[in-house]
Amino acid sequence: MSQHLIILPILLPLIAGIVLLRTRAGSSRHKRLMSALATILLIAVAVALTTTASSGEVTYYALGDWRPPFGIVLVLDRLSALMVLLTAILALGCVIYACAGVDEEGSNFHGLFQLQLMGINGAFLTGDLFNLFVFFEVLLLASYALLMHGGGKGRIQAGLHYVVLNLAGSSLFLIAVGVLYGATGTLNMADMAVRLSDIDPERTGLVRAGALLLLVVFGLKAAILPLYFWLPRAYAAAPAPVAALFAIMTKVGIYAILRVYHLVFGDHAGSLSAPDQPWIWWLSLATLTMAATGVLAARDLRLLIAYLVLVSVGTLLAGIGMRTPDATQALLYYLIHTTLVTGGLFLLAEMIGIQRGKAGTRLVKGRPMHHANLLAGLFFLGAVAIAGLPPLSGAIGKVLILQSAGPDQQLWLWPILLLSGLCALIALSRAGSTLFWRGQDGTPGHTHVSRCQWFGVVWLLAASPLIVVFAGPINDYTAATAEQLATPETHIRALLPDKGDES
């Protein structure tokens, strides 16, 4: 059974999703129970995979027993195991929160939710570029429907922009895959890495073009400037558990950049090494600057959190742009923190909006809230964490990233990153005072707050202090992950033992 463990993060949500879609007319209680149990099982599988990967060994699963570089291959290493576990933890908070009633606003929520998890996990585990494209399409198809779950003008408008842009991105992805296959004769990432070390000089132009096309595609997924304009409105319009799950969607783009440009276009690629570097560093700083401006300008709590997601994207891209093991270690630690905290803030924003009646999440005067003290406490926890203030995990993550910068990089990164944190602090302070302190009219409404909603928010926001408590083990794991990522020969040797020594 253990040799089949790698495929379970894909197989488990696939089976659950199919069953849930076929029984969509069944009782809500049974659908909720099945979706929650499938997600809990996914966490158990992800923990087992992380334990396996922590040994440092790279393992693979060859579907149909077609050995690499032929056939479909799933690969497990420290990075893919970490991302699958992070997805499962985030998903549990989202699905439990949705069980409070969001899932009944439209049809097929839980089935689509599970298919979304299948696509995300597949993207993290696949070992070849074409199946990365396939899993991108799976997660995008599910996300189209989830984004517009419950309907409404805002969601349909945001969904239309989201669909059009991602269709364009998918077309470019397919073109890039075709170009790289034509130039190298393979789509297996490990095999492509080997072939690039000895490629015909006449084909380097084609390969470089394909690599830069991939950067555009991954940049769209990660929401890099100038490709991020779709994200704030889409995330702000989505149902809360969907927006929270979408916190991992930008990280799929970040993961793809890390994986492809370290494994395929690593130092062994010679003149084709790191074609992303002339672009990533400066685009990360531009993304940070523009996102911080959006944070200050936001007049809606959900939109504010969406721009905070973009701030985190810029921060993560800066770590990639430095391209050192220390920077990779720092960005992985920060990635865990920001994914869970922003997910929790999206859920909390909807709880606050429901309590405020017509004012919703707009940063204007509204009616008093039930449980105002508890909601304010959770908002304070989330705000301190996401702004990067001590003693929570955001501060540790930012310090690690700042420390990993070289002397020339510090000149740019330190002021921009620190000022973005200041902008976040100002905007969140203004939002908190408007929501909880500024004069409120009327009497509290009678909106019931479900235990499922409390669980979802607390489950995700409690991650920040826990990441601090377990900072040592997490830092050790991310450091080992960064070292493994910086030595693609380990990956190549595990999949292609005959070619590993040649590389």
C-alpha cells in the first residue's frame, strides 16, 4: 500500500468529487460529512507523505508501470509533500466553514471543491510539463464554477474576466509546452534537464522562447505585475471559503516557477540557466510596490485582504529572484504563514460582513455586532500576523527574507518590503477602528454564527502562533527543502539513474 501513497492526494478527492457530483440531489448532511471526511483523510495522507519525504529521498510513482521518461510520472520530494500538506490544512478550514450554509447557495459545491483539490495536488506532484498543464486545467475548470457559486452580478463579472485571462494563459502554456517538446524531444522535467545540458546550440533560441512563455503563464497564475489585475476583484467577489482556498492558487504559480526554473533550467543548463532571473527580481519589487498602494486604497475588507495576497506574492517572488538556498528557505517559511493566515482572514471578513448587515465588509459605519469582542480579537491576531509584526509568524518570515538578501539586493528589498508592511499596518488599523470602534448605529442583528464558521476561522488563524511555536522544526524542514531544490541532480538521479551521473 505504501508504494501507492503518492497517488492518493489525487485519487482521494477525485473519487469523493465524482460521488458527490453523482449524489448532488442527496441530503446536505451526507454531502457535508463525506466532503469533510475526505479532506481529513487527505490531511492524514499528506502527513504520511511529508514524513516519507523528510528522509530526503526523492520517490516517484509510474502510472501503468511506464518508467521515466515515458508515461505519466508523479514525483514526491520535500517541496511537493510540503505543498500537498499545506493545501490539505487550508482545505479543511474552508470546507468546514462552508458547511455552515455557504455550500447551499448554489449547486455541486462539495463535488467541485474536491475536484479543485485534485487539480491542485496533481500540479504539485506531477513530474512532467504536459501533465502540469492538464492539472492546471482541472483546477481552473473547478475554480470557474466555484468562483461564481451562488451567482450575483459581481461574481459573474469577476468570473468572466478570470475565465478569459486563464483561457489565454492556457493557450500560451500549450504553445510553450509544444515549443519545448519540439526543441528537446521530451516533456519529463528531469529528462528535459538532462537534455538541456547538451542541447544543439541552434535550438537554444527556441528553448529560451519556451522558457519565457512559461514564465508568462506561471506569472499569470502567481499574479505578478502586470498580470495581477484580475485577482483583487475575483477574490473579493468569491464566496468566503472559495476565496480562502484560492489563497493556495497563487502559490501554485510560485511552486511552478520554483520547480521548473530550478530543475529544468538549473545551473547544469549552461547558457539556458535561470532565464527567469532578469525578470523576476524587478517584477517582484514592482508587484510589492503596487500591491501596497492597493492595500492603502482599498475601501472594502475583502478587497484589502486580496491586495494583501498580492503583497505576499511580491515578497515570495523577491525570494525567488535572489536564487539562493537561504532565500528559498525563507520564502517557503513565509509561504506557509501567508497562505493560512490570508485564508483565515477571508473567512473572518465574511463573518464580520454578515454581522454588520447592509454595510457588509465595506469600511463604513455599520450596525453593532454580536460577538464583537471575539471577532475583534481574531481580527487583531490576523492583522498582526499578516502585517509582519512580532511575535507572530509574519515577522519571522520577513526577517528571514530580509536576512537572505545580498548587499546589493538589500538596497532595494529592505525599504520596499518594510514600507509595504507599514502600508498593511496602516490599512488594517484603519479597517479595525472602522469596524469595531467608530460610531455604530442601531442594535445588533439576530444573525446566528455557526460553530462551523468559528472552527474554520480559528483553525486557520491559529496557524500563525503555532508556526512560531514550531519554528525550529519548520525551519529545519524548509532549509532541507531549499538544499534539495538547489541540487536537481538528486531529482534526476532518482528518476533516471542511468542519466543521473551524466548530468
